[in-house]
Amino acid sequence: MAESIIVYATGNNKISLDLMKAGKVQGIRRESAEADGALALETAIDYFNGLEVQPIRYLPAKVIRPEAVDSYHPAQW
């Protein structure tokens, strides 16, 4: 693999974890399912409490690196 290209997978699943263990990807972008639901709930609560709600809110993302991949096995999805 070329040193100037960094390959990432999206989503914490068996395929991306196996690719990382095989050295074919250098990172996995991960968003938690809990945060996915909580973000919508938090936005609704803020709106109904009269707080300013941004038109776009992104989920916080975490990057799984090769040195931590074993702590994510087995994949939940």
C-alpha cells in the first residue's frame, strides 16, 4: 500500500474489523448507535425548551485504530 494513501472503513462491523486485522485498512470511523438515537432526542428537547437548534448536527465520531481493534471484536453488527 502506498505510504501517502490512508485507507479507512466506515462502520464498526465484521467486514471492516477483519480488514483492519488483515492490515488492509488503517482506521475505522465509528458512530455509536446510542448516540444516533440520543442526538434526535436531545435536539427535540432543546427545540421544545426554546433553545437554539442548529440546522445540521453531526454525530460525534470515534476512530478505531489497529492497536485497539481487538477490543471491538466480535463485531456487534
